[in-house]
Amino acid sequence: MAEDFTPRYESYPDRLIREALERGDFADNPLRGKPVKLGRPGEQKSWIQERLEREDLSAILPPPLQLRREKARIARTLANVPTEQQARQIIDALNERIRDANLNPATQPRVVISLLDAEQALSDWRDAHPGAPSHGPKRGPSGPAEGRADRPGTSGQR
């Protein structure tokens, strides 16, 4: 059987890699023999998603998308906050920035973001910090704090 003597084209990068392999330049590569992570079957652009997760690219996001990301990560933000009062201040500041962004017609892209449910976020914070001191009256659907008047003209005593 005769060999195929048709000259084959070898691209410049292919030639450089072949020559480096022949010289043994890749012999001490720490990743040699390890599989390449290509993502899950059917998953597109997995390397891009991995890079976005690995790199903090929040600084290049438009302001409305930064706020949306900050809102989604509020539980992580509040994880190391020691008091309920500080947690409430963080939540209120975020809601204020969301209100400002929603009312500013010049903000692009135009994304309307719903306000963070402050009471739900604080309830989640309380569940995560059972021994933490609570500062200030608990606001919410449970009604007014003890000692406050239910209606004007009443003493608040029961």
C-alpha cells in the first residue's frame, strides 16, 4: 500500500505547537493528563459563564443592573451585619437607590426594579441571627409596638 505523498498544509500555530511538543516544552505542564472543563453537554458558552462567576464584573454593569444584582445578593450582604438596626439601614439605603433609579428617566438601560421587601429581608436576617439584639420596635403587619396608642386619643393601655 502506497503512502499518501500529498503535501499537507500545516498552519503556523499548529507548526509551533508540534515543534514545542517535539522539543518537550510541555513535558512539565502541571495540567498534563487532566481533563479540560468544557461544561455540561448542551450548555453553550460555559467558559464565559465560568469567567463571569470567577471575575467580579459588577463595576462595568449599568446602574440599574448593579442594583438588581445587589438586591439579589442582599442575604450575603447582610450575613455579617451584627445588629438589626444596621441591617435595616442597609436595606433602606438600597430601597432608596432603587427608588431614585426608577424615577430617573435618563438611566439606561431602562429597567424598573421592584423594591426589596424590607420586612421579609429583616425576617430572614433574624432567622440567620437568632441571638442578635433587636434595636427599635418591630415594624410590620403585627401592629404597633406595646405602649403606643392604637388610635389618636387613646392611651395605648389595654
